Amino acid sequence: MKKLLFFALSLLSLALSAVAADSSETPRRYIPSLIRISDDSAIADLEAEGAKVWHRRGDIIIAFIPDSPEEKPGSRRGEDSSAIRRARRIPGVERVERSRRMHLSLDTARSHFAAEDVLTGKGFPQPYTGKGVVVGLVDTGFDPLHINFLDENGSPRVRKFVTINDTLAEKRVMTTRAEFEAVGTDNPYEWHATHVTGIMAGGYDKNGFNGIASDADIVACSSLLYDAGILAGIEEIVDYARSVGKRCVVNLSLAGYLGPHDGTSLCDQYLSMLGEEAIICLATGNAGDTYNALSQTFTEQHPTARVRIHSGDWVQLDMSGATDIWSVDSSPLRARILIYDEYTREVVYASPEQDASADFTYRMESGSDSEFARYYDGWIELAGDPRDGENGRCHLLLQYDAHTDIKVPDKSWARYNIALEVTGPVGSGVQIFADGQSSRFVGFPGWPGPHAALSVSDMAAAERVIAVGMYNSRARIPMVDGSFRDAAFPPMTVSKYSSFGTFIDGRTVPHTVAPGGSIVSSISGPFLAAHPEAVPETCAVENVGGTDYYWDSNSGTSMSTPYVAGFIATWLEADPLLEHDDVKRILLASNRHDYADPENPRHGQGWFDPRAGLQAVVEQACVTGLCPDRNNPSADCTRPRLEYGNGSLRLWNPGRHECRLDVRTPAGMVMVTYSTAAPAAEFPLPSGSSPLVLITLTAPFSTQTLKLAR
């Protein structure tokens, strides 16, 4: 099993989109989309055209547009053949964004910076394990019945499992063990979601590989990882948390490198709105050593940028993917497509220059362009928009699907490279992004080269997210046969793969960097059943009730992100009133900066310190009133509630539950403990005590920590 995780792991999930309930019929396919509307009537019109509208926030909807609508009487075949174009013509539709496809991006980790203290309660009023909090994720390859996700009675901690097929606009919602057993997993070719969830919330602690928020409720969503499906999955998590009255943390161990990287895409705007209800943690990406970006300011000496496009493999015979081009302001750009001869080191083909001061689409096809056909079989398309409606920047998109059999003499790789030339006015500039999966960049001789300094996922530019990078966390990795092998990277160093960047508005990510190198966590049982050859490479096995459950080691920001998400769940347990701004403020203030190589930009804004963060949460918690709200008719009135007045604590306990009150200093020292099952009781606070105290109310079904400033 591959031990270093890159975000290009999940191509096989595309196969799921071809599965239909009735294999004898070709299922109707949909284009996952995000649409801004100015009139609510547009929703009905979209649905009348066959679109499925799943969710809405503000004026942005998640919609699935039928790719091949049924012919209507009187229509001419081929008329308005573009589904996106037809949707844009509906009155009240302001903007349609076709979804981008995202890519997949703990024993020793818990020892860093006294993180284990959070889980054991050392120095705190109580252990914090995410109790009363919902943790969720959108991913692929989830095993809901792995023992890591069962409670001590063997019942699932997974409260909801949703599978979404983005291109068929279908979803399945499961909530019972019988349903989990029937489906097994969303994707037997993947293990990623099981590993990620184990880090964030795994509860099996007999082998030391348990996760962080081990008492949290789990909501897992899988999809084909188009951004519309990802956002719909987050909505499912938020809906569940809202239905049970709990706070939630969402983990996205995913990345996509196309987009403006300024937070203005409809995906990023919708993600930010979701951040008003959930704390969203996402991976920056694993492209920190990959040249996926080119940034250039146009000068008199260099009014033009050039870059060669490299395929996902080293031979470059098959070229497919996309390149995103954005001006840094509203200045129009001009561009043309080049073909570069790797052998003679010269340009052998140049398309006519296209001017993006007006909309255009230019397409080259080998079937109709004999000169292009000398080098490639396939097509290349360049489209331009002079002014993006969300950010005012000029935008061009290059897409390609082309093959060549011509190789450099006596070599195994392609002789010809697809290249791009972009020109703009002096004083302006351009940012160019490869898709990061099917293609990346290499330098064009004589021109400023591409770089990794903006290698971060576009989703990390959304306003209300926590973007997480990774450092290497262990030197040796256990193996299932009892041996050990050395990790590939030195521990306690920032990973060279960890993506980073400074956005056009000056914001810097990652917001924090956490353990992500060689993290041991649960692995999907259905995946191993389909891939028995991977079993000898796993790290541990436990036989429980006659079933073997496995753990494995993997690396990436996919692993560091759920580590942060799990600990943020413990922060919400301590203070359920924390909002995104509170969490980010505490996280940034508690980040550590005592690491080697401090000038390395991959460190972002510092290393994650979960204990220091929880300490700040506990000290700053402001829950001092009633619990639960007696003025809320839907509240459970039998639950204990606490009031403070005139130097005394008053406990109201109509259900006559066994209650214990621990009064502590902010540092965690117990000053006094009270116990009672009386329906009402009053307790004095210790005289001469600190003006700031923490009160832990422990009842049979809940534990609450309250801060009291007298």
C-alpha cells in the first residue's frame, strides 16, 4: 500500500458514476453545478428543465443540471447543446459554475506538545474527548463498522452515512446498523475516509492507535468529490448536528488547485456560509514541492509569460487536464497556444493570439487542423472572459485532451510539449494554475519559471475555514508482523510536500501545521477484502468477535487535517458557544513557533498546539447562565441546570439525577466538590477564592464545564 498520500488517489471512484440500479438502462447524467440566482423563480425554471436543486444558502444554490435533456417538441437537434449555456439563459440565473473535481489529499502524534493531556484531562477540569459534539467528513472509502467507530457496547457511533453520486444526482442516507451492513462501504477501491475518520474520532484504544474525539458522534458522507457534491455532503452533516442540537466540526482532506485563489468562487463563498454553522478544517494540499503555479508581473522587459504544461506522468504522451489563468486586476489578457519541441528546443507551432477583452472560445482539433495534427491527436481549447462577475478579474481557461506517439530520439518521453503564452499590459500581472492532478508546469527556457509558492488548494481561500499543513511526526513505523521500518522523512520537520501560499489579498496559509507524516489509523475492511495483497503492509491487526480489524500508516495533509479537526471538537465540548472567528483567533494565538527552519513558508502561521488552545478555551469560556434554557419549551426540563447569585451556586435538578459539582481554579486545581441528588440545592463558593472559577457539572448523561467570573 502506498505510504505517502498524494491527492490523486481517487480516480477509481469515477467508475462509481457508471453504476445504475438497472444496468440495462443508461442512467441520466448530470453536471454538478453552483448557481447564483437573483430571482427565486429561477429555481422552478431550472427544475422544469430537469435540474435537481438540493440546497441553498443566500443566493447560491447547489444544483445538478441534466447533461443531455430530453428533446422537446419543435426543438431542432443540437440547438443549445451546452447544458450550462442553457441554464445561463434562464431569467434570474446570474452565474453558473460547473463543479471542479477535488482530489484526496496516531499514537506518537498525540505525544506532541502535551496533546495527550487534552484527552486524559491532565491539568484540566475533566478529560475532553468530543462528547456532545458531531464530527463529520466528506471523503471516499468509508467503513462504518470498523471497530474504531463502535462504542463499548459494539453499537455504531456513526449516526448517519450518506453516499452521493454527483454525476447521477443521487444520494442514499443510512442511519442504522442494518443499512451499514447492507452497503458495506461506498467504495471498495478506497480506504481514505476510514483512515481520516480514525484520526479524527477513532475510539478503539486497546492498541494505542485511537483517534482524538473518541466520544463524538460521527457523520460520514462520500461523493465523487465534485465541489457541489462536497458542499451537499457538508449540508448533510450540518443538518444532522442541527437536528440534535449539537455543534459540529467538518473535515475536508481534499484539495483542488484550479480557481482564482481569492475566495470569490461560488464554491468558496458557499463554503464560507457553511462556516457560519460548522467549524470547517481543510487540507492545504500535498503540492508543496510541485510547480503548479506561475505568477508574473508584466514589465517592459517581460510583457509576456510562458510556461510548458507537463502531464501527470513523466512520459507526457497523454495530455489531459486544465490550466486556469487569472489577471491580478481587471486588465485584459491576450493568450495563444504553443507547441514546444523538446529536442530542438524551439516553438514549432503557435495558434493565433486570442484577445480576452471580449468573450471568446478558440478550439484546435487534429481532425480539422492539419498543422496541429502533425504533433497531436485530440483537441485543445482556450476560452476567455474579460471580467469575472465575482472578482472583476480577467479569466481564461485552457483545457486539453491530446495524445502523441512522437518521442525524443532514443528516449521514452514525448518530443512535444503543450505550452501557453500570456501577455498583458505593463504594470499588471497574471496568476496561472495547473490542475495539480492531470498536469503540472515546467519552465519555458528564457522565461521566468513556475513555482510552488502558491501550491495551496483554492478552497483554502474561503473566508471561514481552517487550512491545515503538515509536519513529519515519527521516525519508525510498526508493521503487522511485529517489525518496524523507518519513516521516509525526519520527524518534527515541516514536510516539503505541505502546500502553502499567500493569496492576492495578503492572507497566508496554512493557518496551522499539524502531525501528518506516517500517521497510523484504521483501514477499511472492505478495501482489504478487495485487496488482500495489501494486508502484509499494514501496521496492526486486532481480532474482536472473530473479525480482523486493521490499521495502516499514511502521510499527507489528509492526515494532519483530521488531527486538528478532532482537537477542535474537544474545544467545542469545553465551550459549545465558540464560533469560527473564536476558534481561529485561539488557534493562531496558541500556535507554536519554536521550530527549525523558521523562514520556511510551509510553516504558515505556526504549528498546532492543542493543549495550549484548550487552555485558552477553558479560561475564556463564557457559559455562566442557565443550562439548559428553561425558557425554551423544547428543552429537556428534567436535566439539571445551574444558576449563580449572591456568592452561591443554585442547582435545579427536577429529575433527581446524581450530580457532582467540582469547583476549580483556571489552572485546574480542585477547590471544593459537591454531590447531591436533591431536586434543588444551594452551595457556597469557597471564600477568598479566585474571582475566576471553573465549575464542572457532571450528570449521568452530560458533563458541562462553566466559567464563572464573579
